Amino acid sequence: MATKTSKDIRNESRFMVLRTVYARHTVTRAQISAETGLSPATVTTLVGELVEEGVLREAGQISSQGGRPTATFQANPSRGALLAVDVAETYVRVDLFDISLARLDQERVDLDPGAQSIETVAEHIRGCTDALLGRRPELAGHVLGAGVSLPGQVDPVRGIDVFAPNWGWHEVPLMEALERAVPVPVRIDNPLMALATGELWFGAGRRFRQFVAVNLGTGVGAGIIIDGQLLRGRGNSAGEWGHTTLIWNGRACPCGRSGCVETYIGAEGIRTTLSEIAPEHELLTVTHHRDFIERLMRAEATCDAAAQEALLRTGDYLSAAIGNLVNLLDPEHVSVLGWITRYAGTELHDRVRERIAQECLPGPSSTLSIEFTDADGEGVSLGMAVLALEGFLERVGLPSPSSALSPAAASTGPGTARTGWAVPHADASLPRR
Ligand SMILES: [Zn+2]
């Protein structure tokens, strides 16, 4: 790993300050210093820069212990707005946030099943965006950036979707169509990185520097946080834990391999497990993934033996797959997120708690904490709003790279210039207002 420069350390410190302000809403400099461990002088400088740029504002005065009034600070919602776009295989959703990351409004369109072109997707994004800004004309011209989450393996540095098997996308260029749809700087990523970024800012990231954010849904992945930073890998595909082998020569996976983790603990995998236990089970005709999981849990609660066995086996598969992550990474903590946890989190958590010690080496598991969080679709849009905010801050010379893209990857592709702002600058001395 490259040695950190003083600029890197300053950027990390800025991230810690911002995260404290955003998580606590209104804070004094002394509180930021106590929470982050940064010196009062460093906090004063960093808060000063963010106030000067208009990202933070003084919120008022409170009396301190010595009786002297001290200033409180908060994010400044009037500085501008952010767009967070969640493109999933069945819908496009656009959320409008202010810069304090309060959600102002939302638009959504459902997509027909089957393949979509980037042009169609971009048209839907434009329609939603126009509707949102039509309702808030005062924000037109004050949108500071957009974060767009797209399905599959997304490379933000090259601006392409490397692989989205359900839409037949291979190396699809994205930026031109997206930049036409939203007339502001666009930052792209995939839902896993978005969820992990949200968790880094607002969830486990506030308590742990080494943790894994597992996403359980139709797809499955693991956001890996090492030393407080999201691991992206060379081409942004780190964390494709769903496509690591759980059972050699096991179930066929849409990725073309077999025995992948996703084929056991993703929504379709849970259905396959039920079909192995009870090939004639009535729930096997429910094709919609959420409906299937919701009804499976109702069946489980009413003592349907096949449903109970399917849940138990899913818990066993999940324990083994998390055990692999724990043995590999030795994290302090594992957060299990994603829409499946909303329906089955309690049952899966119970089974994982029983089994995890058997699935891990004694060292890594001895002090490990595991939490199942009922985070539904909100997590992706919040994460993309954070990434849009980080992009804006970087463009004004105040980078706070909670999940910086790899500079090594940035230097390799011809597409670098298109999204060049996402790469940490060697000397980003942009003028500040
Ligand atoms: Zn696979």
C-alpha cells in the first residue's frame, strides 16, 4: 500500500469531520474533536474551509463549560441540491436531496422485464429529474451533482458498465447518455458500493475501521472496508462475494460459473433451496422475488415445515459464506443489509449467531460483532447522494475520499478524462469562493 502523504491525511481528516457533522446534525468544534480524535486546531481549520465553501454553516451558539458561548455547526441545506439515481432491473428511481442529505422528493418509474438500453434508461432518468425540478423550480441551476447507481459491474473511472448479465450489457459506455439526461456532473457506481458508502458514513463506519457490509437481495455482494476506506479493487469490482464459490460444481449461476454464493443466499437461491426440499411447494409459482420471500416468511411463521427447513438451510449457507469473509479479512464487524433482511433478518440472524463460531477460525470470530439491519431501498439512494456530495467537494478542492476511486485504475483507461474529477488530484488547488 502506498505511503500516505500529508494531503491524504488531511483529506481523511476532512471526511471524519464531515461524517461527524452529518451524523450528529449540529455539533461544536470541541465535539468534533472529541469524536474524531483530531486536534482542536485541525478541526478549526477544516470546519473553516467547509464554512467558507458554504457546505457548513454556523447554526448558533451554546454556552460551554467555562460559560463562554461556543459556535455550533451544521450542513448548509441552502448551498444546493444533489440527485441520487437508483437504476435497478425493475425500476428507475430519482431522489432529490439537499446538501444536508435530507431527502426532499422522489420520482420513480417501473421498467418492463427484459433488457434495457442505456438510452432508454437515460430517458427515464431525464423524465424523473424534470418532474422533480419542475416541482421545485427554485433549485434549478443549484443542483451540484448527480450520483447514478447502475446494475452489474460498473467502472466509474472508465465510465462504463462492464457486465450486467440480466440486460446483456458488456462494456457499455454510459457517460454520454447520462450527461445528456442530467445537466450536472455525474458520478456512476453500482448499488453495492452505494450501500457500503452509506454504511461507512452513517452506519457501522462510525464505530469500526475494519468491517464488511453484506448486501442480501436478488443479487448478493460484500462492501469491504479496510482502515476506514471502501475497497474498490483495480476496476471497481472488489466485493463480488456473491460470485465466489460456496459449493464446487454446485448450482448454475447467471454469471456463467457454478456454485456461487448468490445461487444459495440470493432470492432466487432461496427459492431453489425450497424447490429441493419440496418440489411441489405452492410458493414456487410466485415469481416476484419480494413476494416470494414475504410469503415464505409467512409460511415459516405458520409452521410450514418446508419453509422452515429452507430458512434454516439458507442460514447455514449464509453462515458458511460469512465465515469465509471473516477468515479472509479478519474484520471487527459484519453488517448484513439489503431488502431480504427486512423480511427474514431475525430468522437468519438467529441461525448465523448459532453457527458462525463453527464456520470461522477461533481468532477472528472471538470478538466479531454481526448485525442485521433492516435497510431497504433507501440505502442505495442515500449512498449515491453521498457520492455526489463527495464529487462536488472534490471539484471545489475539498476532497473527502471515504471511497476514493483507485488512482492506479484511473491512469489506465482512455476514458479517464471523461470522469477525471473522480480521481484524487495531485494538486487540486481550485479557487474557492
Ligand atoms: Zn456467479
